[in-house]
Amino acid sequence: MLFDFGGVLSASPFEAFAAYERASGLPHDFLRNLNARDHHGNAWARIERGELSLEAFSVEFENEAREAGYDVNGADVLALLAGKPRPAMIEAVRRCRQRYLVGLATNNFAGAPDRTGTASHDGLADVFGLFDEVVESWRIGVRKPEVGFFEVCCTRLGIQPHEAVFIDDLGVNLKPARQMGMTTIKFLSEDQAIADLETTLRLQLR
């Protein structure tokens, strides 16, 4: 069982992006659209693969934003990733682990802010400790939706793709996993996600 973090176990950063755009006078979905441009080679992709430092990311991201017509502070945008945890989903992980191997499959970067607003994982120790394996993109040099990311997840859990269930809030990440043979669930809401997991796993999760 593979869980995404941001957008599944915690609130989606897209909510914070939208609030930042409103406060900064940016067009709606400017940040999402900017991150979708050259999505394998842009600054966001490169920091998630561990190819850029925080400082280098800020320079490149700000240049990309400027080319798109707006001034944006890269460090401010990275700080928006700290989302509020979703207790019901975290409890679902606990219950899944009683019967299945569970892995955290997350795109993030060195120095990423945790959900307490600091630059370490100390505040997430209890959540990260729920997983048999934690796969972070920057540590392995590949990121979702690259197939290699999912191959690492399966290898670390000692499973084949057809044995995996993967839940994520982004369809672009689910597509390659599904093509590999994984069962996929798209997170739309806590109630929907937990219900879909219960049906798929035949397990009571609440």
C-alpha cells in the first residue's frame, strides 16, 4: 500500500497556492500552471530530484515566473507546502499496516518544511514512523510520475507492481502507476478515499 503525503495525508498545497495568488495579485492557478511547464525539467522538478539547493531553486523558479510575466519569491512558495495533517487518513495508514506493508511515496526536497513549519522532519516523526518504507524523491534522484520512482517503491517493499495499491491526489502521478499494473485510487476527499480504500482492501479503516 503506497500513500502520497501532501494532498492525501495533509492538506493540498494547491489550497495555499490559491490563497497566495489572491494575496499577491497573481492570476488564478499561476503557480500550478508554471509548475506544469516543462514538468520534467523545470526548477520544481529539479529540486524534487535533489538537483538544486534551496537557493538555486529560488533563482531558477523566480526566473521562470518572471518569464511568465510576474515576480514571485521562490522561498515563499516553498513555504506554502506545509499543509495541515488529515487525522482520519493517518489513522487509515495505521489500520492498513495491521495487515499490509505500507510505504510513503512522496515528492519533496532537502530542507522541506514539515507540517509544523520547521525545516526538519522532527514534527513528522510519528507519521513517518508509521511506514515500513519512506521513499522521498530528492533522496533517490527520481520523482513521480517517473516510472523509476515507482520501481524503487516496489523494490523497497519487496512487492510486484500488481500487488500494490497507490493513492494520490494527482492523476498525472496515478497514470504511470496504473500502467505498471498497480491499483490506483485518486484522492478527492477523506470520506471518498477511505471508502475506496476499504472496498479495495476489504478492511475497516475508521
